[in-house]
Amino acid sequence: MPLKVKLILLTLLPLLLISAAISWIAIHQATSLGQKEIATFRASLIASKEQALKDTVDLALDSINHIYHNAAIDDEKAKAEVKRILSDLRYGHDGYFFVYHEDGTNLAHPVLPELVGKNLFHLQDNNGDFLIQALIETAKSGGGFHQYLWHKPSSDLIVTKLSYAAWLPKWRWMIGTGLYIEDVARQMAKVEQGVQSNIRTTFISVIVLVAITTLLILASTLAINLHEHRLADSRLKELAHKTVMFQEEEKKHVARELHDGVNQLLVSCKCHLELLQDKMAKSDIEQAIRHRSLSESSLLQAIAELRRISHSLRPSSLDDIGLIAALDNLLSDFAASTGISVNQSLALGTASLSTDMMTTLYRVAQESLVNISKHAQSDTIDIELSVIQENLQFMIRDHGTGFSVQQAMNGKGIGLRNMRERLEFLGGELDISSEPGQGTEILVNLPLKQGLDIYGKNSSTVSG
């Protein structure tokens, strides 16, 4: 998976998960709150209708109270008058009063007069509710409300009806009236639609916000990625250019070393051999011997110079005698050529290093010693090589002038960067600590196993 895709996923996944969680919580809370509002609204509507019914029944009772209280239990005339008054009382479009005896016999019903005289004690609505029994029981218990299905005269439909029933204990009558409350269901449906609409609006708003945020993050990530990609390309080109220039400088240096050193010695050797030939022709044995000796000396110096140049290009001692001995030779030569005292502690124990690891450590030491000899102005250096568990630690410390690490890393030189890149390629780290006037410490940490994993299959390993 490309790094760009990984960065985008790492940025977007937490945002999408958090957005989904917040959306779920918001919608759940909105749904719960909407259901509570609907229940509260329905209860409020029903309560208002119940209060209206009770007030209506109280008015009806007030209208018959003077007859009922003055009549005897068997006063048929008073009963007839009460039934007449209640049958004549109407309110609204479908409002009327009904009267039932305790045994379920209908005594008054102005809308359905054919029911008068019939015993409806076992009458059930479409839901199986024994509504007359329920109303009588409710009335006998002190008055109350009951819902059931009943025929609505104005619409000729069976709808839900809410009734209030009161009790006349002396005559054992139940007096009641009711309201058709199908309009409550319609109002509740409208409220529920409004709540659902609000939830949908909230959900769509959240989705739109998440989509806009996602697009902004994608655009920002792509823009940053493109900028970093161009910046990395620019740095890579700069580094490649510096590397090429460094290689050209190295070639010039090698050419100059060969021309000014080896070539001059070989020319000198050739001149002495020509003079030797000339002296031999003139039988000047003494001068011939002197020129042979001089030519031999020039040839030996040329061989030594070639060995020195070869050693600087690729230290063969690494392959021949191992890293410890090669570093020991390098430090001896350094101390001899610069006069700087070296305190060294080099130990690898039984650790096995690949040739690339040994070369990298040798180059780090070589580059550090060159920098110390050129810039540090230190009288003494400390160098330690040790193995701590599975890590190799290599430390080079001087006590000289020090320098600004940040400026050095951002400068034109590539020595320090080459050291760092070599070690990072092997999975290691390079830590440079230095301050002006405080000396410099270069610390290398190199995991032995990781370095061997990178090169182990294609590279030989050497102990010590």
C-alpha cells in the first residue's frame, strides 16, 4: 500500500469513526427525545379531553340533580324526567349522553334509540372489549374514563371513543358521555412526522458536514503530500548532484595523487634506469650501482604510494585481519601522522559482522578522524567499540572546538550525511552531540541482527 494512501487512511479513519459515533449518539438522542415529546403531547391531549368530558358529565348531573335528590328509589316519573332531560342534552357534532342500568340494559340513547330497552351487558367492540361492563364498573368505582371502539354518527365509521361514566347509586344507573378521539391519532401522526423530519434533517446535515470535512482533509493531504514529494525530489536531486561532485573530486584527488606521487616516482625510476644503462655502456660501475640503487628506491616508494592510495580507497586489512585490527592500524597511523593522543577500547567479543557493516564502521571512523584532524584542534580523542546485548555501540569523542550540528547538516558538506545514510540503511542510528567549545561526540548504535538480516544472505560475515 503506498505511503500516501496510508497517510490518508490514518487521517480519515479516526475522523469517520468519531463522526459515525457522534452521529449515532445524536440521532439516538433525537429519536428518544422525539418519542418522549410525542408521548407527552398525547398525554396532554388526552388529559384535556378527559377534563372536558368530566366537566360535561358534571354539568349533566347538575341539570338532573334537583330531580334525582328529591325522588324516591321507585319514582318512575322522576326517572322518566331524568331520561328525557339527558336525551335532550347535546353538545358539539356528536356529543350526547347515554344511560344504562346496572344489569346492562340501555335506558337512554338519543343517537341510537333502537338500543333503548336492550341488554348490552355482554356487548363487545371489534377489539373484544366488554365496554358496557367496563363503563358500569368504572362508574361504580367512583367515576372514570374508558376507551373503546364505537360507531361515529357524523362519519358512519367505527373509531376510538373516550367516555366518562358516573354512577347514580340510588337508581343504580350509569350515566356517561364520550368524545371520538381519532383526531388525536391524526395529530400524533403529524407530530411524529415532524420529529422524523427533524431527525432526517439532522442526519443529512451531519453527513454533509462529514463529507465536506473529508473532502477538505483529502485535498489538504494531497496538497501537503505533493509539496513534500516535490521537496523530497528537490533534496534528492541536490544530494545526487553533491554525490556526483564528490565523486569527481575523489577522482581528481586520485588522479593528482597518481600524477604527483606514483607517476613522478616511476619517471624518476625510469631516469635512473636510463642513466644506469648509460653508465654501464661507459663501464662506470660505481655510478651504475648508485643509479640502480636510486631506481630501486624510487620503485619501492612508488609501490608504497600505490599501497597507501589503495588502502584509502578500500582498506584490504578489513578482509585480511578484521575490523578490530584495521581500526587499530588506522588509529596508529592517525596518531603518528597528527600527533593526537588516542585512548581506544575496541572489543567485539563473539559478534559476527557483515562486510558491509565493517566497511560502514570503518568509514565512519575514517571520516571522523579526518574531521578531527582538520577542524577539532583536540590533543586527545577517545574511541570505544563494544557490543551491548544485541546492539553494537561505536563512540568517537574529541575535546576540541566543537561546532553547530544543525549548521553542519544543512551545509554543503556531505560527509556527516553520508555517515548517517550509511548507518540508516543498515538499520542503525547516528547521534552527533557537539557545541562550540565543548568538543564533539559521535555515537553509533547498530542492531546486529537487523544489519545481518539486510545483508546476511548475500554478504559474508566476519567475527571480530
